[in-house]
Amino acid sequence: MARTSRKTTINSSNSEIKNTEIPANERIRKTAIYARLSSEDLGRPDGGTIENQILLVKKYIENKPYLRLCETFTDNGQTGTNFNREGFQNLMTAIKRGKIDCIVVKDLSRFGRDYIETGDYLEKILPFLGVRFISINDGYDSHDPAKSGDVLTVALKNFINDIYAKDISRKVKSAFEVKQRKGEYIGSVAPYGYLKDPNNRHKFIINEETAPVVRDMFRWKAEGMSNTIIARKLDEAGIMSPSNYLYLKGLLYHEKYSKKNLWSRDCVKQILKSPVYIGHMAQGKTKSDLSLGWNKKFQSKDNWIITENTHEPIIDLPTFMAANNIIKERNQAYHARQKGDNLKIHENIFTGLIWCSGCEKKLVRKKFVNQNKKIYARFVCPTYILHLSECCKKKTISEKNLKEIVSTLIRQQIDLFVDTKIELNKINSSPKIKNQKQVLHEEIQSIEQRLYKLNSLRNSLYDDFTDNVLTEKEYNHIREKHEGENNILTSRLDEISTELNQYSEDFYVDDTYAADMRQFINENELSRKMLTAFIEKIIIFGGNMIEIKFKYQNEFAKFQKYILETDITI
């Protein structure tokens, strides 16, 4: 007789004893591994690796027969202080679509270091979604928190992880500020015209290749030349822009800097206004602080940290003052003219959304006065304005026409959403759908019972072989048969999961998407809020052609696919 009470088997490849029997209070879980490594850990001898995290979790899962590993999600070099990480977002998408109902991590700090948000996920979001959460090193298992560690202890660990990250941020920020006030440069790349001193990376020495370009720029400005003309002269002379130059010298590594990048008015303006060229170290132009949410803020010039006479100047003070006086005078004249001519028009609701198809830069809004002396606005390619047709063909569109087009398309999306939701409600409430779902749930129950029995049979099978109840040939034949059936049943479970998603009343629709649609159903006037909710990017081509990329294109595709693939007559 075969024994059925044994609960362990021997893995012949590594001789490890593994538990293969599913406890009575457990069910098979579609399990995901989540691993994260912060940027601070990369390269540290004690920082560990993503691979080691995954290996540790896999070994844990292998000894839990009710955890069926489906997928692994990783974020390498990503902070744990927020959850805006690609791997984590992909994990949540898989959960919402029913592909995952269990997460296993090495420890809580790998999951997240933000106390409040991590707590929300563990206490509210994951339980609401029916997801089991296991943290190995913390001994935490949400399936039975009473036996896996005090819940208050877990909350305390989350709080400590949060405080640790913020404390490190404050200490690093404080150390940097001390260096800045001492006139020590803390940036990664020296300003254009300078190099980092090889004997002291916190100091500058003049770069004899680019310093003459800086001198020419200041001289031209002092002579009254505009920033646009200066940029054109530099391009016409074949002088590389700062980003191209730094990429060529191996100081910038991203491929986006390898493309030919023309000089811009803003780049010229930044160089002309910087006190670094008269020998003063100017830092703290932007500030970000993890303890305040990692939001980067531009600082006014009054808040810059300026240390005088820290390095050799490229420009003498009279030339610097002459150039900046011209900049100041022209700014004052511009603002006075704007105020005096009463040319100020309404807010630009398209800010940051309109791009040129050629140079891939954001279009700028220009104000014009027609023959009837009425003010109107057009969006124009900045590269065309600066460099004329040599670099980029003219791309322009009137603000009025663009508003009409975009407003019509957004209204069509909202109307389609309403119509589709009505259709979905009809489908999901039909008796045929409910019956199909019941059949699928019954099949799942039957398959899980058979898988449980197969696990028990596999346990006893090895015992029969070692007790000489079965020959080696019989043992191998039956084992292969069981494994084949197990694979078929497991594959069928995946198929059923896909079918259930198709017939689910909780058909997955992004919550933000649905909320945005409902929010603007009764709004007729196009607003900035509406634009940023619906539109990712507007691309302008020549000949009044435009392309609009909506944020929720995939949601509409899912809607339509669901309706088309649901074989039902209402």
C-alpha cells in the first residue's frame, strides 16, 4: 500500500528537503516576485544585487507548493521613497487584471520606504484587491498576520524605513550646502568654458577650447547683438552646442546628446547671465528635498549660493556688466511695451503639450495683430524662428483652430465612453454571461482539487519506489504521466483566468480614466485641466496637419475588444 501521510520529498539535484503538500487552509496562488535596488546601493560592495534578491525569494517559493510563480517584476536603481516605478506599476497592472494574487519580497524596505504610502498598500489597497503579501526577512504574511509577526511591528518598520530615507536625504543635502558655501563645486559637469581641475574636482580651470566662444558671446552682447543672432552666428560658425561638446568629450553619456543640437536663445541667455564667468561660484539654483516630497524648485537669484573669487574669470567685470545691462534694459522695454500696448491675452492652456514633428521641440505661442487690430495667437516652431528654414520647416497653427479641433475630439471620446459603458452594462448583466462565469468557477474548483490530489500522489509515488512497491520503469512512467497531467491542468487554469477576465463584471478600466471621463461629461468649454487629463502630446506637421496622442487610447481599445470578443446576443 502506498503511504499518503508523508509531507516531504527529496530533490535529487540538490538534496534539499522541500515541502510539497498543500495545507488544507491554503489554495494555489498566482505569485509574483518583486525586487528593487536603489541607486545608492548600485556598486556598493554590501549593496547586494537584484539577482540575489530574486534568488532568495525563489528559494522561499520553491518550498511553498501553494505559491505558483508566474512573473518577476524589478526596479533597478530606483528609489523606494515613492511608488512611481515602472516595475511596480507593471506589477499593479497585472494584479488589477487578475494575473497575480500574491506578492513576495525579500523585505519591506524593497517594497517601499514611504511610511504612509507603504501602509496604504499593505492595509488597504492589496487587501481590497485580494492580494496576499509576504515579506520573507520580516516574517510577515498578510494571510495570517497574527502568526507572522505583530502588525504594529510591521507598521513600525515601515515608519523606520521612511525616516531612514528622509534622514539620509537631509544629511546629504546639509553636506552639499556646506561645500557650496565654501565655494566647492558639487555638480557632475563644469559649466561651458571651464573644466574641473584634475587636482581638485571641486574647482574650475579654464577650458582653452571653449573659453574663446564664451568671450565672443559676451563681446557680441555688449555690442548690442540679440540672443537669437548670437545663436545663429555660433551655428553658422559650426561651433557645437554645449551638450554636443560634452557628449563628444565623454562627459555626457545619454544618446540624446549625440544628435546635433543647435544653439538656443535660452542657452545663450543662461551663459550671459551666469556670474561663474567673472570668477564667482554660483550654486543652489534649484533645490529638491526628499523630506518635502522630492519636488525640484527653481530658486530666485537672491537665493543662489554665490561665493566670490573662487576661480580664474573668463570675462572681465566691465564686459560682463555691459552685456547684462543690455539684457536688463531690453527686458524692461519688452515688459513696458507689453503693458502699454495691452497685448496681454488669455492663459495659454496648451503649455508644454505642442511639439514640432521635425526638431521635436515644444512650439511657442506668439501674439499677432491682424488688419482689424485684433489680437490673435499662433503656435510656431522655435527652431524655425531661430534658424529659419535651414534647420526645420515652418510649423505653425492658430490657437483658435487648434482649440476647435481638440475640443471636438475630446467630446467624441467622452461620448464614446458613455455609449460603451451602456453596452458593457448590458453585457455584464445578461444571464448568459453569469452562467458562463459559474461554469468557469466550477471548473477551477475541480482542477484545483485534482492538482491537490496529484501532489499527494507524487508524494506517495516516491515512497512506493523506495519501498520497492514500484519498479524504476513503473515509477518513471507514472511520474511522467502525473507531470503531464499537472502541466495540462496548470495551463488550463491560465486559460480560465483569461476567460474570466473577459466575462468579469469588474472588467478592468483604469480608475483615473473613468473618473476623468465622468468629471468632464457636462463640460463644454475646453480647459487646461481637461487637456492635461486627456492629452499626452500634440504633434504639429507641415500643411496644417496635426497628430494628437491621447492618454487613454489603450482603454478604448480594451473596451472595443471586450465587446467584440464577448460572443453574446443581448
